Amino acid sequence: MRRAVTHLKKSDPVMRTIIERIGPCRMQFSPPEFHSLAEAIVYQQLNGKAAETIFKRFAALAGEPLTPQGILKLSDEQIRGAGLSKQKSAYLKDLSAKTSSGLLDFARLPDLPDTEIIEHLTQVKGIGVWTAQMFLMFTLKRENVLPTGDFGVRMAMYKHYLDVPRAANKSAAAKKLRKRKIKLPSPEQMEKIAKRWEPYRSVACWYLWQSLDTKTL
């Protein structure tokens, strides 16, 4: 991690400023196993205490750590009774069935390249590219992932790299630009900005997420 932070500070003055504001990188990781991916499905589109409460209810029924067998033994009614939607119930059952059949093999994942892992995971209903990328970053500890569809990363890139400098706030041109509707960066723009971060784009994204919560921005 120290090597990654040193590289980012040297290669990008904007990122260096963000890192100095945030401090040491404290990325937290989960084990690359079935439980982590099932938990990610449960937490999709949920936040805060409500998400934690629902997950605890579900885990109490299925057993913790979550296993394919523990989930498959539950009825749809039991899963919905824990607070999960019919759609998420279907996603969890599909994940469990594909894992039980061997179609989804977690033991293989650490040895596969990122693109093949994304392809492998997205065969499960409810697992899109973004969820697969989060699995790459926070379970498999892949250091060079750039989730171009992530709203937080796009917003942080806009603020730090594309927005009109706040120092120019008083100029007529700046005021005119600030009245325009925000246009978040395209995947192509994001790739261009992130080029200097390689091979540590995952760490840079962590700092971008953290930067949205700092009072100085």
C-alpha cells in the first residue's frame, strides 16, 4: 500500500493533494469466497442501519457464514420475510445454485485475469460489472481496477479534475460555467485521467470515494 500511495503522489499533483487531506489508505478487504458475494447482493441498493438489520435477519435464517446450502434451504417467503425483495431472492438462489453445481468456482478466481473474473461472475443474475469490479477490488485485492460506471468515482473526478477552479469563482466566465448542468466524465475521459495512476487505480479510487466526504471540498 505504501508503494501505491508513493506512486500516486509522485505521478499526479491533484491526487497528491487528496492523499494529503485524507491521510493513510485504509482499504478494508473481505475473503474471496461465496459469503462475500452473497453479502454484496444483500447490500445492493441498501444503506446504513437498515441494510445491516436486513442482513442480520437473513444471516440468522441462512446461517453465517452464508453458504449455497444454507440459502437454498430457504423458501422465497422466508427470504422476503427477512426484508429482501423477490428480485434479490431470485439473485441469491441463482448464485447458490450456480455455485453448488460448480458453474461458479470461487477457488479458480484468484488465478484468473480481471476480465475473465468479471465474465465469470456476471453469469449470475443480479451480478453486474460494477458488483464484479467491487469484488475484484475489495475481496481479490486487485490493485488496478477502474469502475467507470461508479457514480462516486465519476463525481470525484469531475470535482477534482474537470470542474472550474474555485479560485476563479468571481470571474464572469466561471459563474457562467457553474450555472451549466454538471456533465460527469465519460469512460474515455476517466481512462485518460486514470492513466497516470496505473498500476494502482483501485487505491486512487478509494481516495476519490473518501474525498467526497471531506469538509474541505
